[in-house]
Amino acid sequence: MIQRIQTIYLVLVALLGGVAPFLVYLWLDANGKEFFAQNDIMVSVALYLTGALALIAIFLYKKRQNQFVLNRLNMILNLFLLGFFVYRSLNLSGETLVSEKGIGMLIPVFSIVFLVLANRAIKKDEDLVKSVDRLR
């Protein structure tokens, strides 16, 4: 059913991946200029892909196992994105590109948390269906 709690979590992930990176900056450079996700094509593609995977997972509500696997893939993508942000902010020396980290760098963390909550709810639904099938 589409009115389950995991749908809310997945909508939040889709909003975080598709809309939020273009409203909040990822970091400030040495000149004080804000760096948004649309300034880097790979970051914007990864964030759009995160949002798209969450939207696809919403409409797979009849196939809970596929929804679960798709959410796991989305978590892996968010982990790679988080790793890229950490690498980008820590590997550069001497105020060259990243001067101050923005709140946008936490978007993958929030997405992973919501995906874990969605997978818990999907697992709970799957267990409920299996328990009902045993009674038949």
C-alpha cells in the first residue's frame, strides 16, 4: 500500500536528493563563494539518482523485496557520495577550494537514516505478510 510510513521516509529521501542540494550550499570556497550541487555535474547526477531511486522505490510497494534491495542500493550510493564529500573537504590543503563546510554535506547522512527507517518498515510489513501466510 502506498499510504505506509515507508512512503513518507522515501518521499523525504527524494526531496533531500532532488531539491535540497540546490537550495543549501555544500561548502564555501576560499573566496567566500557558495558551492552548490549544480556546479559539479557528478555531484548533481548522484543526487538526482538518489532522488529518482527513492521515487522508484515508492511505486514498488507491491514488490517489497525489490523495494528493500533498491533502498540498499540507494544507501550504497549515498555512502559513496558521503565519502566523496569527506574526501573533497579533508584532502585539499591550505584553503584552496573548501574553506567552510555547509549543511548540504549532511544530505547523504540524513538520506541514509531515512532509508534505514524505510527498510525497517518494509521488513516489518514483510514479516506481517509471512505470519498471515502461515495461518492459512
